[in-house]
Amino acid sequence: MSKKKIVVLTGAGVSAESGIKTFRDHGGLWDQYDPYDVASIDGWYRDRKLVLDFYNVRRKQLQEVQPNAAHLAIAGLEQDYDVAVITQNVDNLHERAGSTRVLHLHGEMTKVRPENSFNDQDGFSEKEVFDIGYGEIHLGDKAPNGSQLRPHIVFFGEAVPSIGKAIDLVMEANIILIVGTSLNVYPAAGLYRYAGAGVPIYIIDPQDVPVSDSRVHHIKEVATKGMETFMNILKNK
Ligand code: APR
């Protein structure tokens, strides 16, 4: 019999216990930086160096942190379920924890691409995206096509090329698990609504969640503890 399909939609909260700051919690990244300066396409054209430095610092930090028990538990689901992780996070902790199917809606911090590499569909050509690991890119670092290298991140004001694929995954899911997102940023925040009628939606978040949907079960705990609770729910299903 084929395995049940679980879609796991994650946000910054799943990486909080690894020591990576979230965005909108008290003391979060958006308390320190204006997102429109460091994470928007207008900000990029206004001050490329500020944006490059912002991601250089975060990329370097990524090298010093580890996946936490929540990432590992999500990866462990693959033993008994057909799992697709759809993450808003640009870190690589799901992959380092062992998840084998990870869709990065907002890009990946370890990857870069030329600022001018357009194709009609995505706004950039996948062929020109490459991995720099935890390295840095600076003003004047050019891609083979001669244009400035930029982070392979979906900036505010840019399209989310993989949203169609994400919606298809959610529509096929038998179970939806949402971990550590304030559900503030669309289109990611609206993804769960595409789940089929009667499909259970579990949300792990220590704070209240802005969702009133009869399919939702809120596990009001941090990600590592909440994943233990979720695994017990699955065992008793
Ligand atoms: N475990 C689980 N959830 C947690 C934890 C934790 N230890 N700590 C915080 N959270 C929850 C918060 O309660 C909040 O609901 O994680 C969520 C973090 O929300 P945001 O900081 O808004 O992060 P996220 O939802 O991922 O932001 C979405 O916004 O700025 C853009 O592109 C950026 O991908 C990001 C998007």
C-alpha cells in the first residue's frame, strides 16, 4: 500500500531552537533591520552592498548552527510517510537533518545567481544558480554572464516561482503539518487552504495562530516539543 502523504510547511520558528533568529518575534531580525532595506528588490537596487553584507553575515552564522530535534523528527517522518517539506526558510537545516524533498519557497541562502539572468517564467534561469556554501559575495563579484552576483533569495516584491508546485503538493496531501510560521507572508501563508476537505492540519507554534479553520489542530508548543506531541498523535491515529 502506498504511504500517506504529509506536507510539512515550515517557517523561521522551526530553526529558532537551532539558534537562528526568527523575523517577527521580539528581538527578531526585523527588529534589527528594515526588511525593505535588506530583503526587497527595491532595497537591492538602492544599496546592493547592504543586502550582500546582510546575507554574508547570515550565511556565515549558518555554518555555526546545527539542525535541531524538530528538523530531525521531520526528516524521520520519511520512514513511514511520503513527505514533502515546503519551507519559507532559506537555511539548509532541513537538508542537513536528512529531509530528502525540500522546496524552498523563498530561495536558499547558500546559493547565488547573476542579477540579470532572466527567463520568461521564473525571472531567472535555474542553470545560472550555483552553490557557494557558507562563502561571501561582494560588490564587483560577477557571474559568468558578466552581471553582479546576488543572493538566490526571493526578495519582497519578487514572484515566488515554486508556488504552483507547492499548491499541487498541498492539494495531494493526506495530512498537513505547519511548524513555526506566523502565516504573515503570502502566498506561502495561504498554502494550507488548498488542503482537501477533511484533511487534518496540525500547527505547531508556542504563540496563538491567526487561523480559524475547522480542520486545524493547534499544538501550542515549541517545535522540538510539538514534534514529539505530533508523533504521538500519528501513532494513535
Ligand atoms: N518553535 C516553534 N515556533 C516558534 C518558535 C519555536 N521555538 N519560536 C518562535 N516560533 C514561531 C513564532 O510564534 C511565529 O509564529 O515562529 C513564527 C515565526 O514567524 P516569523 O518570524 O514571521 O517567520 P516566518 O513566518 O517564517 O516569516 C515568513 O517572512 O520575512 C519574510 O521571507 C521571510 O520567510 C520569511 C517570511
